[in-house]
Amino acid sequence: MEFASDDSKDRERASREATEWFVRLQNPLATDDTRRAYRDWLMADPAHREAIRDVSELWGALDRPAAQLASTGWHRSADEPAPRPRRWFATGSRFATAAVVVVALAGGLAVWRDPGLLDRAFADVATHPGERREVSLADGTLAVLDGDTALKSHMSGPRRDVTVLRGRVWLDVARDPARPFTVHAGGVDARVLGTAFEVNREAAAVTVERGEVAVSGVDSRLGPVKLTAWQRVALQDGTLGAPVTVDPEQMFAWRRGLIILDRAPLSQVVEELDKMAPGRVLIADPELKRLTLSGAFRTDEPGAVLEALRSALGLRTVSVPGFATLIYR
């Protein structure tokens, strides 16, 4: 991710290119021409050296699998050329094995930096991080998807079923008493006839804006819990809690492009950041997850959230655009 201001596009491009070079040079089949092209790129702009240092610093700080990919000793000064890969791959089966390894590493890296990649691939409708989308389902139900959200729907026959594969969605259900509408989201199911409500898969929570919703746990012993307007219930330690009253301005602010945090633990802040822009957000020390943050932020300005973490909580961050952001003290 990149969260700078005036020259953010240039730095984002440099960081993206640095990440690409970093991964490309891990390929044991990288040619001398590739290495020369890297050196030319490195010398073309002082910003490239800085970007390489950022990538190396972040890569070295990450736990597996990123650290494994950097195990060739590449995290050295950017002034030095990249190391020559060992020529232990030959032709035939070894060449094929090398190609498989490279493809597997590239695929694994793609999934690691974007955990929603596979869910979106199998969804009927989905959004990328940083994207919000409004769609009409086959039965006329309006669905508003937050960033990094994926849905599957089945509207034929006597039932209407929506499965939230990941993320957060607000639904304004088209009324049809003859066909119940059920949302499945991990450990919870929500059944309605016609109402407006939100389902958050990661939080295993349902929040009602209007109407009535019956929430059950996948475990048949849990629920149903009936919710009315401005009530929320969540699955906690395998049990559905009691309904709680919520602040509508805060709870549904994301639909207006805002995130309102009220003493939110850092773990929740990271969840919101993951929805705001591509790339993973990591916390170096699990103890930091207990810190809390309050404030109102635009969903298209994740940099403001990171700045608040730095100024209000004294934390530090290092970012590589589209790849990862590390939060540490």
C-alpha cells in the first residue's frame, strides 16, 4: 500500500517495480539480461534505491512465507547488484521442476498478499479492497458490498439463499412471503422475508436497520435470536450473544464512505484497513492488538488511519504499495 500525498503516484510506481524486481530475481532461471536490466533500473532514479530498501526491510520483517522467499540473501544494500543465482537447474525434468517452483511461489505470493483472491474467483459478485459496489440480485434485492467482499446467490425454487464468502454486505431484501430469504455467513445464518440489514462474515455479526431478522448459529443449538431495528448480535466463542443496541450513524457509516472508530482495538483497525486498499496489513507484535483508536476517517484515505496510529499511539509503519504494510513500535 502507499499512503503518501503529492508524489505518491511516483513512489507507488517505484515500490511496485521494486517488489516485481525483488520477486523476479528469486527465480533461479533469471538471465544475465534480467540482472543487467535490474541494475539499469536501480541506477535510473534514486527513488528506486529507496524503494528496494523498503522492500528488503519489509520482507525481512515479515514472518513466513515472505521470509522464505527472501532466503537467498537478497536483503543487502541496494548499492550492490543482486546475487547470481546458483546454476543448479539444468534441462529436462530439472528445468520443469524449476518452472513449477517459480509458478508455485508466484501463486503463493499472490494469495498471501491478497487472501480474498480465491473467494472472489468463485463468487457471483465481488469487490476488491478499496472498492464498494451496489448490485441488484436476481430477486430484486439490493446489495451493497464493502471492500474485499464476495457473495454467491441462489434464487431459484422456493428459497432464496445468499452466501457471504468474505467481507461485509448490506442487503435491502425484496419482499416475497412465499420465498424466505436466508444469508449464510460462516458460523451464522440470518433469515428474513423483507428487511434491510448488514452481515459481516469476519465478525460473525448481523445488524438490522429495519424490519426483523432471525439469526441462528450453524450449530442448531444456537438461536434463533430475533433482532429488530438498530440491534446487533455476534457469535462469540461459539455462542450467539444477546442483542445489543447500536448507533446507526457509526454502524453503517461505511456505506457513506466513512469509518467511525470508537475505542476500536487495533485488530479491528487492521480489518478496516484491509478493506480500504490492496495489500495486507500486519502487526509485528500481537500485544499491540490491544491498543485502541478512535476517530472518523474516509474509506478512500487509509493513510489518515496510519497517520493516526503514528501520532496518537506512537506506532511506526513501513509500506510497499499493493503488497503489505507492517505496523510496529
